[in-house]
Amino acid sequence: MRKIVAGTASWTDRSLLESGWYPDDASTPAKRLAYYASRFPLVEVDATYYHPPAQRTAEAWRDRTPPDFTFDIKAFSLLTGHPTRPDALYKDLRERLGTPKRNLYLDDVPPEIVEEVWQRFLGALTPLHEAGKLGAVLFQFPPWFPIGERNRRYILECARRCRPMRVSVEFRNHTWMEEENRVATLEFLSANDLSYVCVDMPQGHPSSIPPVLAATSDLVVARFHGHSERWNSKKIEERFAYLYSEAELRRLAAGILRLAEDAEVTHVIFNNCCADASQRNAARFLALVDELSGQRTPG
């Protein structure tokens, strides 16, 4: 069987810390990461979307986890075209920018500062990459990022800047995966060895992407967001308040097992981060993968 690893999109969010999932002696950030890494082989770091990490932080992650542990890192919001608060920028760059705007977008920032953000963001990930612990840098593009030549060029620019680090691409604009564009989108990603991020998420919203399972690289990434009835809520605990059922997990595990036949490694991230829902679901998913793969083994 090809390698399938699973984990969650956070190990530090407040509702998880309050859920009782961590034992009492996991009382510091270092101990919590060590405990998490004893339970799962993979984690996605979403905090880097809100604030670019310091290199010493990445070094700590590297040093506090086993040799075969993997981090997927979510790209900083400014680099994916999302609104970014000025106070999320590096202090010296913020001072150089001197902007009173509440939110910044990529076009608001001079090219020389954007270049500096790229260099510092990727430089901070170097310790993980050199240790073989960096899985992929996740570029989740916003709902206002439709299919088109300009945006395809930007995706390629992101991949070029990150190289030799791997990137994965998650869309939140439906035009990329509409039936008339789906084949072209997947072929574009395949031709450029970019991992398409397969999603399971609420449907019927402007940001909804259909649950298409496709391998466009030897690394497959799947993110399971749950099906909260309050998907548009600005409160994380409401947006991701969902616990997958046993039947849903079985369906997802069976689909991932089929998909993994077309890849070397498959990363599965549970992003239903409310209390310990994602941890419970990820653990059960891994058990189901083992169970179902055993049923598929001849003899």
C-alpha cells in the first residue's frame, strides 16, 4: 500500500486545549507538540497564514518532533491574495510601509517589500525542509481568484519561488473545478507537478468546491473541512463545528485508499477544528485505513 498519513490542522487552538484531549502533564507548548506527534505523523500549521513564522519557531518544531514527522505549512495570507492586517507583517517592513489601512492586499504593497516577505517566509521554513520534515506549502487561494491565465501564472510563480519546497494548491473559487474547466485545471496542475488539494466541505456556498478526488502529483493532499451549518461564520469554533460520522469516515477512507494508488504519499488533514473533533476523526480515519487496506490485501 502507498503511504497514507493523517493529522489535523492545528494542535494549539483554544477549543482543543479546553477539550481535555491533552493529558494534564502536557502543560507547555513543547510538551503538547511532543504529545501530538506521538499520536499522529502529520500536522498542518495554519497559524502561518495569519503571521509568518520566525526561523527559531520552525527550529523548535523540528527539534520537538520525531525524525519521520511531517509539517504542512499554510502560506502567509498576503502571498495568497487574502486580506492581511498590517500588524501581521514583520515590524521593520510594516514601519517602512507606513500604511494606515485596516487590511492590506498584495497590490497595496511595493514589490521590494513583497520580495522581502517571500524571502523571510520561505527562509523560516528552511530548517524543516533541510530536516526532511516539510511536506508541502499550502496555497489556499481566495474566492475572488477565478480561473484565468493571469492566475495560472501566479500559481506558477508561487511554485517557482518555493522550489525545491513542494507546494499544494487549494481553490475556493468554483470556476476552477466546474465541469467544463475541471479537466483543464487538473491537467495544468499535473503538467507542473503541483498537488491538487482535494476537499470535503459544505456545498452551496460561493467558496464551495466539489469533492473531487484527483492525483496531480506524487504527493496527494486532502483536507476535510466538515459540513457545519455555519460555514460562513467568522467564529472558527462555529465554522468548523462538525464531527464526521462513522459512515462518513468509512466513505472518505475508501475514497482515499483508491486515490492513494495514484500517488507515492497521501496527506489527509482534518480541518474540523472544534474542541477535539478533528483529533478524534483523524485517529478513527487512520484505523479505518488500516482496516480497509487489510480487506483489500490478497490472501
